[in-house]
Amino acid sequence: MNISDIYLSIGQKRNISHFANIVRIAKSDNQISSEEVAFLAKVSKKYSITDENFKKILKSPESVPTIAHLDHIERIERLYELILMVKADRHIENEEVLMLRRIVIGLAFPLNRVQMIVDHALEIDIEEASMDSFTDKMLRLLKMK
């Protein structure tokens, strides 16, 4: 661990963890398309990921632990961005779905509902769904709304 890691806020650590999860999805099929790179660049700016951290995480996303201490809305928002990554190149690879399931488990969604959550999230037309409408659909699925 770098000394600078000690001074990161929990919010920054969550953002880095989430970004690493998105990179895991992008790398799961052993190739990163230009659409996926563009999406990663956009997300890295949103979460204030430095160029240095961007390069480190892109090289080795598995070195960053998943932080699961999020409320249910934050988890669904993270899932929304993960789905955007899966669909960024308009090709859903089996490896991406398998990685998505592992990350959904790491985000502390109910284990007995992971398959249903992933399947339902992938069925949503993400290009038409705002984060709010996606969140609403997932809350209904999870019977939290």
C-alpha cells in the first residue's frame, strides 16, 4: 500500500473500487474495445481517477478490492454503470456476464437473487434507461419500492 492510500477518503476508495470493477468487466473477454476505452475514460473522470491510477487499474484491476459497504441505492447505481460497461461495445460476452455476477455478489446483493438481478439488469434497454429509471426498476425487482 502506498502512503498516499492512507489519506484517501472512504468515498475515494469506493470510487476506485467501483472503477476497478468496471475495468474487470472490460477485460473479462481479454480485449478492450475502443467503445469500452471511451467509457472507461468517461467514468474515470466522473470519479476523479488520476491518470496514474487509471493506468495501474487498467493493468491490474484485480489488485483493487471490492468495497461492498454501500446502501442499496448506491449498489444499484454501481450496477447501472457495470451494465453500461457490459453493453458498451454492443456485444455481451459470456465472460463479461460471469464477471458481472461475481461483482454483483461482491457488492453484497442477496446471493439467492444474483442470477435474477443480473438477468433483469441485462434485459433493460440501457441506452434508453436513465439511472433513475434503472434504479426504480431494480428497486421494484428487489421489492424495495
